[in-house]
Amino acid sequence: MIVLGFPGSVDQARALATAMPAPFAEVEVHRFPDDEGRVRLPPDLPREVVFFCSLYRPDHKLVELMLAAATARDQGVEHITLVAPYLCYMRQDKAFRPGEAVSQRIVGGFLASLADRLVTVDPHLHRVATLAQAVPVADAVCLSASAAMGAFLSRWPGRPLLLGPDEESEQWVAAVAAAGGLDYAVARKQRGGDRSVSISLPERDWLDREVVLVDDMAATGRTLAAAAVAVRERGARDVHVLVTHPLFPGDAESHLRDAGVRNVWSTDSIPHASNVIALASLLADALQGA
């Protein structure tokens, strides 16, 4: 087995290879002036390869994965594992309006055509029960970072109160709270658009509390920011954010700072300055136990 890391995920891929341990090599991707890509793999591959590609900003990466998987098969590779700590296109799991593409089903089917096994962390699944329903690959492995996140927070002084910023976040904040032996609550959200939300807090004693907002991902940051403002208005002493996937496009992180968030923490599912929790050992254990 060899671990092959794609651009944008090389450090995390190398850490996974070290944790296993297994040989490591980079997938070479050259971008031509017309924005097409050239993909090059090592010339001599074993029968089993692990592609490590976290699928944030995914559109180029999906094509690169397609080219890499086909090239690996041409070289005689018999088994491909795709390790994608962040899994893209999972939100759109139904057609909310006539004519909309159900991207979860389409992209999930595409990924299943490339790999024999998929390993991911805390995918954004709501209307499907299992990862295999979203990505019908032969072996779909859905991991959770909740134990590592709970352990991180359990070492934080003051035993903070965890808050899920909306109903969708309850599955993640409950798991992190259980892992860390901490109390949690869940807020309610009303959305006025992609960047306009309002938050209703549950009845709790927020005065002088240390509060950590917990969610699977930070996209625009508006929901987390609105929750931060709400708990600070109720008298919370400090507000922090802990997410599995730090997407943070555009001004999302600065929006959190403006809302009074003191610390932003994340796993390294997506490379970001907020990374404090490494996933290499979690991923290595899953691969070695398969």
C-alpha cells in the first residue's frame, strides 16, 4: 500500500502515511494556462493505493481524482481507497425546487465509480441514514472527530457549556459533549438567506459562562456569528468556536471575530490556521482495521 497525497492535502497525507506507517508520494498536478490540469502519478504503484484528497473547493479536485483513478487502474492498481476527510456536495440531498440537481446523489455516484473504499469524517448528512446511501461505494467508512474534539475541550479550564448553533448541529454537539463529559444546549435558527440568520437561545444561565459553539463545519460563519452575539448579549464571559471542517470562505472568519468570538479551533480535515486537532491517527486506525 502507498499513500498518495493531492495538492492542498500533502501535509495531512504525509502525516497519515507516517501514522500507518506506509510509503508516501505526492500526486503531481500541473495547471495549464487554460485551467486544464495534468495529473502524474509515480510510475510503479502497488496493487493497493490510498488517495488522500480533502474535497474542499472541490471542482478541480474531482476532475483530478478522475484522472488519477483511471491512471492508477491503467497501471494495474486493483484497490483504491479514497480518504477525503472533508466530503463535498453533501448538502444538496434533494431537489428543493423543480429542475435542481441533487448533487449529493450525482457526486456520490461519481466518487463511487472511482474508488473501492471511501473514508471520511463527519459528513454533512441529514436526509440519508448512512454514508453508503450518499456514496454507494463498496466500502463506505464514516468516522467522527467527536471523541478527539471532546478530549480537547475536556482539557480546557472552566468546563465550558457547549452550544449547537442550530437544530442540525445537535448530532455533533451532543457527541462532543458526551466525549468530553460536558453539558450542552442547542439553539434554533431562522434563515433569511445564505448570509442572513437569526438565533433563538434555549433557557439557560448564560451569565459569566464560558461557551463553545460546536458544529460540523463553518461555511459563511453567519450562523455561528449570530449565536455568538446572542450568548454574549445574555452575559457570557467568552465565546469560542470548535468545528470539524474549517471552510471559512471569504470574510467568514473575520465575521466571527467581529461577533466577539475569542478562539476558533478546528480539526485538520481542511488545512487552516485554526487547526488544533490532527486526524492522522483516527484515519490510520480506520485503514489498518479495514
